[in-house]
Amino acid sequence: MGFLDSYPADLAEWERDARLVKRGFVHPWRSHVGAGNGESFFDALVRDHLWPDSVVFDVGCGHGAYTCALAGGCARAIGVDRDPEVLELARELATERGVGNVEFRPLTFGSGAEGALAEVPERSVDVFVCRRGPVLGRWLDLARRLARPGAVAIGIHPTGPAGAVPPWNSQLPASLRLGRVFGYDEVRSWVTGALPDGDQRVRLEGCWWLDVPERFDDPAQLYARLAGAANAETSYADVKDDLTKLFDGYDGTLELRHTRLVWKVALHS
């Protein structure tokens, strides 16, 4: 499948909306990934917890496309993000799409929540969503204050090549090699490390690992992917021959294996 066919819809928009590109939301490479890229499972889990009267709180909502999508299945959707420029765009998108039950508010996670969320009553939110947003420890206290009894928090973290480095990493030019790789225990601790000890009112109810292969069949596209991640100053012309030779040694296709961590926490405040 092509990159845009299999990536989440709001990320594919990065390639089509000049306003997003202007704000730095770009994916300057093409690759082939599995359908949904792990996001379809997360989305299904979120929607299983929505009903027409529910209130949804999207933590780290970005440009708000996913918040707008969720608004169709609930009474009220609230998106918060620390970037005022991206929130401005989120409001533009909501207006363009005719979504009237969504709102976007600036929030620096860990501080300033009282003023930014003055119109959000305590014990009023049913579902907290964190889609590639900040780790749970930065907003759990806020969630516990706003959570209605029986509320849940559901998140997904794109953890990169968790637990594994491709066998061809050492054959890459030094400036493009993958560096630190997160282990599974460390990634899981982004969630479990925030949970209070011995408090059954806040507990982990599910944790799922999703394996996502990403395949490259063009040395230039792999270069764009790795150079961006490493902030490499090496030009493609300088490494083209080395990358082409590497691809030839693997029958023209190289694969990066990523992991998505999907989790669900019960908030019985």
C-alpha cells in the first residue's frame, strides 16, 4: 500500500494542506506500511467508549482533525494543545467542516490548567484521548480532577523501533544510523510509571503492542526518513552510492519495524 493510503487520515492531510506544511507538519518521504498503521485498533477502542451524551477530552490535539472526527459521536469534544498556532488552525478546520460541538483551548500540560479550562466542570469528562500526545504523567492529575466516575483514558504512543535495530543499521553511513532504541519496559513505564501505587481507583485496564512494518524500496526515500530523524547534515548526493549498494544487498527492499503502544486506564475518581 502507498503511504497516504495506509496512514491515518489526519496525517495524510499533511501532504495536502498548505497550512499544515507551513506550520512544519510534513512527512517528506514515501514508504509502505500496514493498513491503519496501528491507528485503526486505537480508533476502534476509543469509539467503543463513546455514546451520544459523552464528553471527550483530546490531550495534545494538534490541528484538531481527530477531535473533529470524534465530535460526531459525542455531545461535546474538547481539544487542548500547547501550541496556539496549531489551535488556530484547528478552529479553522472545525468551522470548515461544520463541527459545532467542538472547542479548542491552549494548555501547557502540568501548569495553567485552571485558567484555560475554567469552563470545564470537575467530574464532567467521560473519555480522555491521547493520540501521540504527552505522556500520562504530565496530565493524570488534571484528568482525575475532570473525570466523571467511570471515565477512562485511552492513548497511543508511536515508539519507533522499540526493542530492535534493523540488521543493516551498522551498514548505514554513520550520520544516518539509528541511535538509542527504547525497550518495551521503558515505553510501558510511560504509562505505568504515572499510576499511583495501591490506588485501585486509577488502574491500567489494558496494554497492547502493535507491530508496524515500514518498507522502503527507494534509497532516496530512506535517506529522507533517516536524515530527518537524525537531523543529519549529510546530503543525499554524499551517501547515494552507499545506500544504493545497501539496497542491492537486500534485494531492493529495506524494512524498519516500529511499535505502537495502545493503553487504557480506568479513572474511577
